[in-house]
Amino acid sequence: MASKLSVLLFCVVCIFGAEGFINKCKSDDDACIQTSAKAAYAHMVAGDNTLGVEPSDPIFVDKIEGNFANLKFLFSKTTLVGLGSCAVENVKLNLEASSLKADLICPSFDFQGDYAIDGVLITLPIEGNGKFSIKCKKYKLGVDANLNTVTGDDGESHMHIKNFKLNIDGQGGVVFDFQNLFNGDKELSDAVHKFANENWKIVSEEFQRPIFEENFKRLVKNINKFLKTTPKDIFL
């Protein structure tokens, strides 16, 4: 049993950081495991020029599209700040199912860029284009990732995040600021902003999935670059 638990721990080390980024922990030391996972995540988000891995805080995405029945939007030249402040919790790895689950507890996000939007926001018509800012407080992001093994340029086997699903739970409030709604009509713009900011929970659910999924694609791409630096057999 101890051997199996050690293998599990080493796999967690492999997923959350290459060898040397975190301290190894005893299999029954939950506090150490959580602390080490947080340290490895922070290292990866910070990036590493020597490995060709760019930072993941901030993340820049050229284009994010939302295409729903009653609402269409395009966010461009976007910047997301906040992933570096997230804490990694509840790490669980299932070797037989090749799956990894973890929660990211994030105190805040600042998302901004250019926008174009047209349609109905819950009950209110909305249209416009210009600069935007979305500021979020406390999000819990549940990550459910499928893993596989790839052969690197070194001929060694490496762990790889194949795909992922997100459970997105906004908990602390969201403030929306869209400049130039309705071609600058202040009365209509104020009405939409008042509605959106007072009903941030349901309004954020109209926007958040495309935003987080596109930004997480960049994060996972960077994590996989780290995983390619450490052969799988070091940990297994």
C-alpha cells in the first residue's frame, strides 16, 4: 500500500511541476502535499525562459467568441490577470482512469480588452463595441483533466494533459464595464450596467465559459511544456 501511495504522490509531483520544483512529501502528509502542489503551480504560472515556457499570469488571447441563441460577442486583444494568485486544492489523481482533478481557488480576476456585442442580455437588449473590463472576486474553478503519455524529442515518455473540463463557480461578485454601449447613449448604457452588476451571478454565466476555457487552453499548453522536461519514468 505504501508503495502505491508513493507512486500516486510522485505522479502528482509530475503533473504539478518538474523534478526539483517542490519538496517530496510522505504519502500521509496532506498538508505537505497541498503546500507542494501550490508551490509547483506558482512556479509554472510564473514561467521559465530556460524551458521556453511563457508566464501564465497575465495571459493574452487574441480572440474569444461567444455565439449563443440570443447573444453574440467577440472579445479581442484580451488580457487576464489573476491565475498566479490561485491556490491549488483537493488534488486527486486516478492512475487507472488517467485522470486528474483539482480545484483552483482564485481571489480575483481582471479581464479586459476590446469587445463587440449584440443581442439580448438575459432580458435587456445590448449592443456596442469598444473597450471593456470585467473584474471578478473569488472564483472556484474545478479542473477535470484527462491524461496520456507522449514521447518527447529526447525519446523518453512524458505525462501530458490531453484535455480538460471546467466547473466554474463565481462566488464573490463581478463588476462589468463596457465602454460605448449603444453608441455612447448614457441612459441605455447605465441601465444595462446597473442590471448586470446587480445580477452579476446570472450575467457572468452568459460570458464566463468561453473566457475561462480559452485562457485555460493557454495555461494547459504551458503546463504541458513543463511536463515535457521531465521523463515519466523518473516518477513511476
